Amino acid sequence: MRKKLRNKNLLIVFLLIPYLAICQIEVKGKIKNNTAPVPFANVVLVDSLGVLKSGATTDHNGAFIIKTVKGAYTIKVSLWGYKSWDKKVRLENSTVLEDIILSQDLNDIEEVVVKGKKRIFEQQMDRLVFNVENSPTASTGNALDALKVAPGLMIQNGSISILGKGSSQVMVNGKLMQMSGDDLISFLNSIPAGNIKKIEIITNPPAQYDAGGNGGLINIVYKEGMKDSWKNSSSFAYDQNYYNYFTLGNDFLYNKNKLRFSLGLNGSIGAYRALESFDALSANKLQELDSDTKQKKNSFTGRASFDYDLTKNIVLGFMYLGNLRRPDQDNKSVTQLFDSNHNLEQIIQSKGFNDREYNSNIYNMNVMSKLDTLGRKLTVDFSYLDYNVKQNNSFATNTSVPNDPAFIQQGSAINNSGQAIENFSTKIDFEHPTKFANFSYGAKLSFNTSNSDVKLFDATVNPPVLDESQSNEFEYKENIQALYASGSKKINSKLSLQLGLRIENTTTDGFSRTINQTNKRDYFKLFPTFYASYNPNDKNNFVFNYGRRINRPGFNDLNPYRFYINNNSYSVGNPFLQPSFSDNFDFTHTFKKKLSSNVFFRITNDNYGIFFTTDTENDIQVITRKNYSNEYYYGISESYTFDKYSWWTSQSSVSLLGSETTLLDDINAEVQNGVRLYFSTNNTFSLTKTTKLEVNYWYSSQHKRGLFENGQSHSLDIGVRQSLLNDNLKIVLLLNDVFNTSYLNNSISIVNGVKQIGNFNYSNRFFRLSLLYSFGSKKVKADNRRFGNEEEQRRSGI
């Protein structure tokens, strides 16, 4: 182990050598007109061949500093509204130039109005970019609503996935959100869609991202506040399903001088209904479980970010995200047991209350330093996560026998569980452009710990008695060390390539204190990536990429605690789960930036997932996790953006997906191989200048994959959006899943000779009324001049 760490340290030192060899000089100066300094002017150095070597933009005082190497150059100064200026110089040492005076160009001062529309979708070499701010369909509501209409994404029963890739991880501004499930959904509901600039869909993440996760990455990029401005957005939403809940939120953005600050608060209170049914049919018995849960939706989310320019080239940033949820549950369930002739033998009625508390805090600090004007950049990042879960699940059951009305068996139990997760990670990233290619490389260390304590008490006596056979203390540690390097090069005007390699060493240690059992694992893996982009002309773009990934089990999947629905049904983790590995191939063709065709192929080994088993002798239903298969998964899809008419825009896609699964040797289950058809269309109709009608629909055919066959599902959503007060106030009425057909239904698996059928309806049909009010101010520049390069200023961080 010491030898590995020593070799990695030597590699990091080697990567730093190019920076130690740089020897530069500085060129300083000021740009003025006849009366005042000229800010935001572009100043560049061009060599004798006309190649741009370095440059800068003047600050509010008209000053600039350019770092370069010795040599002969032409200094060029340009700014809309002024005549261009240039001069040849030879630079041997650091130099302070005389003030440069620009003259106005009267021919350019006439008002020019340029109307343009940025594409809603942009296919880049390693990702698909969905420009939310340019999509009438996605720019209202919250982040979760925007993800629903993003191309190739599917949200069902609280799971977010890239179609054909599986459950995806979500990032915000390039930082991974260490949360999933209800925690992630609660967080996304707290982000107004109006604050989102774009969503990046990364099917095969490049080498600088963690290799974990088969489902790809979804990066949500916030809008940047304009210079010397502030903005506040307040939102309210009322959702009505069987129950109802309210959501209040507020977002504040501030950007002045060297400081950029944002604060977001969001809270929800109320509940929704969760209906579940689960049938198990064997040769001599049938079990039917029906569950009705009032699921509380009480949560509070706070987030804050702070960026400060220590110098012109060094930015210090902090970010905090806190989430508190109290998703308590009131549950009623009925289990009926039938014999082989379908005669009712037994009825088990259960009532339970689960008092749950989830707390999470994510802290991040980062320092970004521009090493020179050539684009070399160093970023150091520190992150800390603490996540705590407390559950107090109490339930009581009554067992009756129809043939013997006098027989009633009562049971009562308390299932308490707690889990504490901590993660500390630090990483360093270098961006190193050269004449030959653009390189990036870096390293990351990640340390995870998880401690859980689960106790089951027999509550039929007073005081309740601990059942040690159903209790467990589990400790889990995971340490990951990673190095990566990647390079991209534009071969010519048509062809671009990118190569990457990530190395990860993982050490895990799981210890069950209750049974005194330890499970250790140490593995060292390589994760290559490759991307190619070919643009033969303005109409066509071809992109191919490949990446190898690892899918590590979540802490909850590894934790062997039991969560009871009643005495006969529970969910349990598996501490012996192993990670799965996948090879992903993806090919995309884009025509006229409107029609996109995609073909993908993925090979996954040691695939794991939820595994349903039934003990018919003891009438027990168990949901566990298991490595059970190797899989080939493939598909083809077409996506099209229609914007021919100003009153109607549409985003539609259709996909055909297939799978071939082979089970591991010790699995007694039936394979479900088949084909799936998926179609979606999102349409916005402009009824008036301020009134929009939105009609969205998706359809998923009946399909088979892995161990499961799932029934068809579809959803029709209809919404009306009204803008008032110069677009500062937006009112949205939404009817989601009009026909209540989007839930997971007829999910069939056959394991150990038992056929199991599940249906899971989590109130996808609901009515929503939402209000969003935004206001703010912008400081007017002293000379009241629009310079024409505002976008470049924003991108430069000025």
C-alpha cells in the first residue's frame, strides 16, 4: 500500500513539472478615450504568423495585464464603437506601455438590433446540452419539472434515469450531489427552473469525473448573475392528489464587484398517497398484499454559495447545502393467504407508523487559480458530507382465520434503526492547454464511513423485549484514491478527438458487530474513455464515445437491517454485494441541429439489484439485494425539435430498447429478455404573447428486462402558464398524469418457482397551482454605453 501511495505521489509531482518550468514576463497598460478610461476592451498579442498568443480584457479603470514570453508581437486593441488600434513591439522584459488612446468609430454607433435564438439542444463531443433558458416548456416550474422534458431523461416513481442507462447521478455546477431517492427529489423541487441556464446530459462521463455509476451524469448549471446586480425569486406551489401539500421557496442572487452570493430556502408540508400491491403465487399457495400509506412530505432545504475574487486570477468559493426531512408514514396493509384451490386460509391486517428523520449537510470549499493568460488553470476542492437517518417503526398485526371466527392472533413490534454517513473528499484539477492539444489531469481522495444500528423489539409485552436475532450493528468504511489524465485535440476543421484514463483504487471494510463478521475488499481498476467528433459540413455532426464504469452498491444496499411492513414482510440489505462493471459505447448523428439519431450498446458484468423472494412455508415475503446477472443492453433513438411556427414548439423522441441477460450460476430465477418502445413529446403553444399552453405525453410499452416484466405505462400532462407584470409574475396551472397511468404496474418476476407481481402507485396524478414572482435591480454603468461584448464579459468572470 505504501508503495502504491508513493508512486501516486511521484506521478502528481511529475504532473506539476510543466508549471515549474514556466518563465513569463508581464505587459501592463491602460486604455482611454479622450475623456475617461475604457473598460471591457479586448487586448491581444499576436505573433509574426498572426497566431493569437495571449490576451486580456481591461477592467473598470481601463487597465490590463498580459503574461507572455519574450518575443516579437503585434498588440491589438478592439472594442465595438471604437476604431481598432495596433502596434508592433518586441518584448524582452516586463514592460509598462504608454496609455493607449482609442477613437470613436461613428459608423458603428448607430443602433443595431440583432435578433437571434440559441438552439435548445447542442450536441457536444462528450455531452448533450439542453438550454433550459431557451425552452418555453422547461423554463417554468422547478428543476424536477425541467428534467422531465429534457431529451432522453425519464422520471418514474422518484427515480431519475438517462433512457437506456439506468439511474443517474445529479450534479449542480459540476459538483456531485451526494444524495438519491427522496432526498434528491426534495432538493430538485427546491430549485426554480427560471434559475437554470442549462442541463448537461453526460452518458459517458470523461476521465475527470468519478468512475462510479452506470447511469451517467446530469449536470444542472445555474444562470450567472449580471455584474452589479441582484435578483430575488419567490415561489409558491399547491399540489393536490388524494392528499395535498404546499411548497414555499425563495432564491436570492447578488453580484457586485468581487463578490457573488446566492441563498436559497425551500420548504414543503403535506402528504401524498402511496398504494402498493404485491402478490406471490406458488404451486400450492397464493399471497396477496395490499398496502395503503399516507406518506408525509415535510421538508426544509437551504443552500448558499459564496465566491470572492481574491485577485484577478484567484477565486475563493464556498457552498453549503442542508436538507431536513420528516417523511413520516401511516400505513395500513392487508395480506390474504389462499391455498392451492384459492380458498382463503388466513388474513393478516397490519397498522403501522414510521417516525422518520433525515438530516444531511454538504460543505464545499474550492480555490480556482488562473496560472496564466494561455488558459492554464488550477482548482483545489474540499468537500464534507454528513447524513443521518433515524427511524422508529412501530406496527401491530391481527391474524384471523375465516373458518374459525374465534381465532385472532395479535402481534406488535417496534423496529428502530439509525444510520450515520460521513464523507470527506479532496481533489486537485489542472487544465493545461498547449499548441499540440488541451490536457487536463488531477487526483482525488475520498473517505466514506457508515454506521448503522437496527433493533427489533417484541411489543406484545410491557416493557418491549429486544429480539437480538432481528437486530444488528453494522459499520462500513470505503476509501477511494484516484488519478486521471485526459487530452483533447482538434485534428482539423472537421475532426476532434479526446482520450482519457482514470485509475481508481478502492478499499472497503464492512463489519457486523452483532455477529462479529468482517468483509474486506481491495481492488485496483482502470477506466479508459474515448471521444470522437466529426463535422463534415454545417448540417451534419457525428459523435462516438466509449467509457468504462463501475457501479458501487449504496450504503443502504449493503446494510443488513430489516425494515418491516408487518410480521410477514420486510426489506433487507446485503453486506456481501459486489460492484458491477460496464463498458459503454455510444454513437450520435445530429442533422441541422434539430434531428438527432443515437445508437448505444452496453455490457454489464456482475449486475446487482433488488431481488424479491418468498418463503411460502413460513408465509414471509423478503425484498433483498443481490448480484445476479450479466447483461447486454442496446437501443436506438430519434429526437426532433420542431420550431417552424412562432406559436408552436415541440420536442419529441422515440426509442427502441432491448436486452439480453444471463444469470449467475447460483440464481434460481427466470430471465426476462425483450424489447421496449418508448416515446415522448413536449409541446408549447403560444395562445397570446403572455399565455402558453403546454401539452406533454410519454408512453412506455410492456417490456422485459433482467428478472422483471413490466406493464405498459403512459402519462399525459397539461399545463397553462400566464405571465404578468412584464414577465416578473408567472402563474402555472398543471394537471399531471391525467389518466393516472404512469406508475410502475404489473411488475412480474419468477424466483425460486414463485411468481411475484407488484404494482406501485405513488400519486403521480395531481393538480398543481404555482406562482413565481421575480424582482431585482441592475446598476447602470456610468457612461450608459452598451459595449457589445457583454456575453464575453460574463464568460470571463468580469
